Amino acid sequence: MREQILPLDAVFTEQTRFGTHYQIRGTLTGVNRVVLPVVTIWMSEKATGQTKFITLFPDKEV
């Protein structure tokens, strides 16, 4: 994910009491060369200022 997803642009999705949520849409390519479009969700925590990975799911809009 660091090489294939993180270089892409993050899009704001919502603000919660815990922090700011973002999503990054992109593709992951496996060692078998299968390409999977995915959506990743990230949160910038209010309490610590750290950005954390929350979840990943298939991108069905592609």
C-alpha cells in the first residue's frame, strides 16, 4: 500500500469527534499481477495528530 496507494491524492470524507476521515481510491497489483481497484479509508486523529489506516474495500464504482 505504501508504494501503490499512498502517493495518490486523499479526498476528505467527513469530520468526526475523533478526527478527520479521508479516502484514497487506487489499484493494488499483486505478485501474480492481478489488479484490484480499492478504496482505502484513513483518519487524522484529533488527539495525537497521527494519520492512521482504518480499512480497505473493493472499489465497486470502477
